[in-house]
Amino acid sequence: MDRLYLSPPHLGRHELNYVLKALEDNWVAPAGPNLAGFEAELGAAVGVPYAVALSSGTAALHLGLLLLGVGAGDEVLCPSFTFVASANAITYCGATPVFVDSEPATWNMCPTRLREAIEDRLRLGKKPKALMLVHLYGMPARLTEILALAAEFDIPVLEDAAEALGSEWEFQPLGGFGRVGVFSFNGNKILTTGGGGALVTHERALAERALHLATQAKDPAAHYQHSEIGFNYRLSNVLAGIGRGQLGLLAERVKRRREIFAWYQQHLADLLPALILAPTPPEPPGTRSNRWLSTLLLDSEVTSVTPETLRHHLETHNIESRPLWKPLHLQPLFRDAPMYGGTVCEDLFRRGLCLPSGTAMTDDDLRRVARALSEALAD
Ligand SMILES: *Cc1c(COP(=O)(O)O)cnc(C)c1O
């Protein structure tokens, strides 16, 4: 049996044309028409005027924080339940993450814990310099409450929408709600350039500064003069070509990811209440998750099967699955970082698993996963 991967790249018909054109025209550089085209098309797709294509989502997070003025000794609010890159970018700036627990409906940052965290940091005389807002697995965070808190306490928001390209909140694409938004085009994301990322913003000055920092921060002089530390973070024109081909497929890819989640939900209904597909908060009109990964939760009061036994069983059928992100406050790396709450994301981590969710999966592939899950829970 072929291996079923969690979320492999899924190329379309047009990527090769853009890549070939770049090679034919000798635009094999971190500059060129694909880069400009990719940025314009990405901005249009997410409804934000300025986009800067970068070498990774992590690079985009790092630059985004620098644009918001985050530096040594600062604190940045961040969900504990996220991929390590969100918090690593904070440490690249010499700042410290202040972790906040999830809320059970969306799995994203809990507004109640967030208020506690902000008020407590203010009491300690440390006003958070920025708020890293993550939409995990594509699910929109509680934007109304979180943006209101950020406004109340005047804390700029950086939106880590690495997993949420194509998700929407009240008819608006995620990524454009903060001063800076970030996307990833890593190989496992909903669209890929093989490796890459982008920073988006409504402010022209921020976009110009991002581009400056991403290209070694050269002063305007022919002789390579530098007044501050820059980075080599630009995406290459060849890879931007892959991105252009992929972007045209966004709506189709979101549709298929959502179908896959709905398929699992329908065909695993027999396994209730031991296993549920989650998270499933109400999706009011205009609000939707891209369902980047389909994720499940097990109920330990109903079944003795754990996510780890499930994962091993799927592995015997050559099916890849993965635990949910291990909360960052439990990581040895962030042992000493402040944390507000913790039981919600710890519980999700103990009970959850990510299922194969690639858009190239066929219904036969999905049936294979469902059969293996049923088997594991029947034993
Ligand atoms: C993938 C991811 C990133 C990092 O993106 P890369 O392109 O892999 O550097 C950041 N944050 C989250 C939540 C991610 O899932």
C-alpha cells in the first residue's frame, strides 16, 4: 500500500510554466517578475495592499516582530498551543514569549486568559510589546474579543496565519486583521513554494521596511553601506513561480480540505462518542476554517485507546498521522516563560491527533483511513 502522508504538496498545471519562464529568462535570483506577480496576486487574494515574499513563514514572523519594534528584553503575548516557530521568532528578537492558554471551542487564544495575562504583566510593570495571534489548523481565533483587547491596551497585533491561508472571518480573509500578517508556503501547508513565506500589511511604510530588512538592509548608496543589521530573507524568483501557479488553486484547495473534514465527520460518526472530529465551533455566515488539517479528539472516559495507540495503528497501514502541537509552555526550550492558564491546551494535546488531509487524497484513500481508525477503536 502506498504511504498516505499527512499533508503533502499538491501541484497543479501552471506552476511549471512560471518556473520554466524564470529559467528561460534567466531570472534565477531573489528578484524578478514572478516575485512581483506573486506578491500582487497574494495581496489581492487576501485583501491586503502590500505583500512581501520571503524565504519562510518563520522569517516573515521575525521581520514582522521587528517591524512592530520588538527588541531585547520585551515581552510578546503568544498562544502556548502553536507550532514552535511562532515563539522562536520572538526569541530571535531577544524578547520573551508570554504564553496564554487556548479556549476549547476554537483551540486558539482564550480572551479571558489573555486579559488576565495583560493585566498581570501591566501590574509587573511590563507592558507587552506585541500580540502574536495564531489561527491553528486554519480555525479563526476569537477575533472580536482579541482585537478589542489589543485596542483597549494599545498592543499591536501580528497575525500568524501560516496555517490559515484561505480561512475567513466575517467575509474577510485571515491575515489582514493585524498590523502585520504572515503566511507560510512550506511543503506541508495548504499552498506551497517548496519553502517560503510572506508578510502582508496595510501600511506601505511597513512593507518597504520589511523589504529593506529582508535584503541585508543596504543604505541607498552604491558602495554597500549598512547602518543596521539586515537579513537574507527574500524568496527566490523561481520559487515565487511555483507560488503563482499554486495561488490560482486556493479556492479549490480550501473547498477540498473542507470536504475532507466533512467526509471524516460523516464517515466516522459511528465512532462517537469515543472519537469526534474537532474543533467545530459554530461557523456564522462568512466565517470558515480552511481545514488545513483534519483533527480529532478521543474521549478517555469512553475509550482506553489513546492518540498514540491510534497513531501506531495507522502506521501499520502505512498511514501518517501526527499528535497535535505540544503546548510550548511544556517544551524544555520555554520552561521558564510565563504562562497564563494551561489546562485547556494540555488536555487537547493529550487527546488529539491530526489525520491525513492532503487535497490530492481520493475517497478510497479516505476510506482506508476510516477503516484503520474503526479497527483501532473496535479492538
Ligand atoms: C508552518 C508554521 C510557521 C512557520 O512557517 P515556515 O514557513 O515553516 O517557516 C509558523 N507558524 C505556524 C503556526 C505554522 O504552522
